[in-house]
Amino acid sequence: MTDLLLSRCGFREVFSTFSEVCCPNLSEWKGDFIRPSVFTMSREQVVVERARRAFQTGRSKPLDFRIQQLKKLQSFICERQKDITDALRRDLSKNEFVSELFETLVLEAELKLTISRLADWAAPRPVEKNLLTLTDEAYVKPEPLGLVLIIGPWNYPWALTLLPLVGAIAAGNAVVIKPSEISLNSSNVMEEYLPQYIDKDLYPVVTGGAAETQELLKQKFDHIFYTGSSSVGKLVMEAAARHLTPVTLELGGKSPCYIDKNCDITTACRRITWGKLTNCGQTCIAPDYVLCESVVQSRVLEEIKKSIKEFYTDNPKVSDDYGRIVSQRHFKRLMGLMEGSTVAFGGDVDESQLYIGPTVLEGVTSESRVMKEEIFGPLLPIITVDGVEEAIQFINDREKPLVLYVFSYDKKLIKRMLAETSSGALLANDCLVHFIDSALPFGGVGHSGMGRYRGRHSFDLLSNLRSCLIKQLHLERVNSMRYPPHNSRRLGWARFFLLTQISLRRLGYVLAMLAALSAFLVQKYLRQD
């Protein structure tokens, strides 16, 4: 363990951190030796304690510092674009255009928005008053939570790891960043270069696999933000419960896609194909399966096939826009999911390249293996239903999805889907694009996750929205209604003050109108004189 600490952190760095953490009073140290017990702390503990102590200095709180760090993060993304795209090509076979479109461009937009709006978001927020607080100062003051742990995913290792980091920095927190070890090249680039741009003590990067993640989860944080599978999400939540740490879980699930038989089938299938096959299907909000009536099934299959050819040519394997499965384990998992279903078209594979071609499955039922878990790959099952009512029942019989897609001209049908189902989001007549609107809070419900982020929602999520009421030491007669001895008269006054509904905004308008009327009457009176 000692060798590991010295090699990863450096002797002086380790000694300095342990001196602060374990022995703040250096006079306790006897002689020029290091106690062996000091080195019982793991590397993860060292990093966490260093980050917490950096936060306790208060340097992450001033708005100028937060904006400076966000601008440095902007510089990192801009100046290291080539390193990022090279890593994504090695991890997921993403070309430079796809990398920028789906990874760094959304980060640039989030940073630009956050920097421009941060002063407004962080300002005290006045609240409505009632009769009892009419003369008081009442507001909500956002303040940092403290130390945040961000555990990133492998499918979009830059966007989905650094987007919550933007919100955490903006809110004034310290952050331990744990990128996924599955997207190893991206993880290594993040570890090597990010500390060269932003404060390395406040925002350290910890790399490694399950063992390192488990060690981090043993530590106490003030918030944990995890993006990944529901099975690991349960473990994260269980670990967080030991410290009563709040969590944000961005999970996923089986997002259904209903196609109304009377809609524009060609456009619908084009957008569904794009949404499904982006990143080779390895997207948490990808359409997981299609529900449609049997009378349009053959048309749906035909249009999806045409869209695949349009996007990726007759041979997607040689298309620079078509990715690969991230690992051997996920490749084998996807191959197993196809068992028992009929391949309508596609199904070509090359294990040596971790390639699975765009594949549409038919003859799929609720009992098919492919319907037992989130697919997270380029397989698209088609399930036939008798109409919207059966589709709604099919959806409601399963866990609540991260997003529900519906394609229809009929606004009443869309509103019925909205009213009779539950999901993290509903998107009509398109796929994926709701994620790019930072005004829409992104997140799941139930099995698909908890907590919402993007834009101001990230700032609020990772802030303590502190309620503040500043009263004056007068008007004691009004306050006496709450003091013993209690009687019916005091209760009557309490009922009046608590139950009387009054709009202070309207009251302000009335007072302004009365003031204007008074001024007018005074002017008129003076003229008469």
C-alpha cells in the first residue's frame, strides 16, 4: 500500500495530506520518522480528504473563482479536442464529427449558459410572504453542498461525466471525478490533462475499476451523482445510505416507442433509426423497442431498412459513422439477447471487431429474452399491438422508462399517452433531442432513476437551497398569539393570520395605484389653491 501511495501521489504530497488529515498538530510527531499506521489509508481516502480540506478553505465558494474554473474547463475542451476525439475513436469507434456533435458540443453549450447565468442562479431568491412574515425578510439562498462524487458512464464518457461537473463547480462544491474504466482511453486522458486546467485538489480525478469505485463509496460525501445501470445504481444507493448521503441516479431502462398507424411512417422511422443506432445503440435514451399495429408492421420494417441504408450504406461495417460495441462482455450479452427472436433483417456480426450490424427483430413478445433487460445495443424489437390502449397497457405493465416516445399527428392521442403513463420524459415525433434543451430537467422516475439535472436544474440539484427568514425584535403583540397560556381568543387570531389568503403581489399593485391616486389628488388640490 505504501508503494502504491508513493507511486501514485508522490511522497511529499502524501506526507503533506496525511499531516493535515491525521496530525494537524505537527508537534505530536516525535522524531524524524513516519508512523507506519499513517499509511493504512487508501489512495481513495487520501484524495477524498484532500478534496474535503480544499473545500473547507472556502476557495470554491466565490463566484469569481467558480467562473474562472468553468472557463478553464472550456479551455480544456477546446485545447484537448484532438486528445478527446482520439480517445473516443479507440474506446467506441466514434469519428471526430460524432464525438464533437454528441460529446463536446453539448458541454460547450452547457458551459456557455452556466457562465452567463451563474450570477443570477446564485443570487438570493425572494419568496412570497404571508401576513405573519409581511414585515420580515424572506428568501432562499443557494449554497454549496460540500464534497460531491461523480461516477461517470462509458457510453458518453465526456458529456455524461463532465455535464454534472459543470453544475457542481457552478454550485461551489468540491468534486471527486470517477470516470468509467470501460472507456479506458477517455479515462486516461481525463486523468492526465484535466488537473492541468482546473484546481487539482478541489476537483481530483480517480481512475480504476470496481475496487476503486467501492473504496470511494465507503467514504463520506455530501452528494453522489451516478450515471449507469440500475443494478449498479442499487449498490451506489445502498452505500450512500450508510452515510445518509443524497444521490442522483441517472439510469435508463427500456424506453418504448409507439408509432400511430396514421402518422408519417417514413419520417417516424427515419428519426427512430437515427435515435436507435446513434453510438451503436449504446445510449440510455435510445428507443428500446417499437410498438405498432400489425397493419403497418411491414411498412415500418421497410422504412427502417431504407433509413439504415441511407445513414450507413449497404455495408454499415465499413461506415465511419457506425460504431462498435464497447467490450467483449457486452458483445456476448447482446448476442444472447437475440436468442428466441426472429431477425427481420440485419444480424451480421464480427466478434473480432466487436461489430454487430443494425438488427431488427420481429415475432417478439413480452416473454422474449430481448424484453427482459435494457438492450443498450443496435437491436430493435418490433412488437405488434391492437392500438393505443393496448400500447399503454403494455408500457404500464413494466418499470417506468427514462423516456417515452410517441409518433402521431393526433394531439389527443399524444395527450392520452401523457396522461395515462409515467416516464422521466415524453418526447413526441422525435428521438433523443429533448436532452439538448437544458431548460428541460433531465432524469428518470422509479426504476429509471431519481434526480434531475441540466442547466439551472444542475445548479439547484447540487446546491443547498437554504431557507432564510430574518425577523425583527418588535411587534411582540402580534407574536403573543403563539405563547402560553393558550385560549380561544389567541387561537382565533392565529386562524386569521394563517388561513387568510392574500396575494402580496396584488396588494403591491393596489398600494401602487393608491399612491398614484393620492399623488393625483394632491396635485389637483394644489392647482385649486
